[in-house]
Amino acid sequence: MRLPARGKAFVSVREIDKRTTLAKVGRRLVELGFEVLATRGTAAFLQEEGVEVTVVNKVTEGRPHIVDMIKNDEISFIVNTVEGKQATADSFTIRREALMHKVSYTTTIAGALATVQALDHLEFENVFCLQDLHAEGLQGRSES
């Protein structure tokens, strides 16, 4: 997966994730040069934490909504954690469009934090695949 270096990041997370590391993720995205977009509840939380954010409609709130923005190639990164039937149904549509438009996507707040940490290191050209390092380690053991 290629990580975007800039653009619009859409954030919509469940209540429990707002209390953990959401503010840190939001702040870091802004510092990295992303424009942060969020659903009303997530945006309100981020604004209270001092993060600059723009409100975007959920699919059920009318157009234009987040899926329209994905289809128009306006979104480069998505953080979407869900709970509940309606949120899960909306999330399916968001994930499908993200996949079709090759938008980087994470469904956990831990994944979002890991992604913003990785974005700090995009300038490094020597990136190693964990699976390759593991295979090399196993190969080295069999030779001794």
C-alpha cells in the first residue's frame, strides 16, 4: 500500500476511539499538511482538542457526502472505526469505494497511529518488508 504524502484525510471513529489517541492522530495529520475532514461527532471532538477540521456528511445525511468525495478522488487517506448496524453499513460503502479508488484506509485507531508515524518517515528510501526480514532471519539460522 502506498501512503499519501498529503491531501484530504477523512476521519470517523467510534466513541471509545475518540478518548484514546484520536486527538494525537488528528494533530499529526494537520502537522503533516493534510486537510482533516470528519463526520459531525468526530469533528466536534477534534475541534474541542484544538485540531482544525472540516465537517463532511455521513452517507445517510445527504449529499455531498464522504462516498461522493471518494468517488471524485478528493480523499487520500481514511480512518474509519465503527460500531452499530448503520455505521457498519455505511462503512461497507466507504471501504468499497476506497478500494476501487486506491485510497489508503485503516479500520483501527492503532492502525491510524501507526500510519501517521510511518508518514513521518516517507523520505527514507530504505524500507524493509517485515516478512522479508523474518525470512532472512530464518534462513540465517538454518545455515548455522
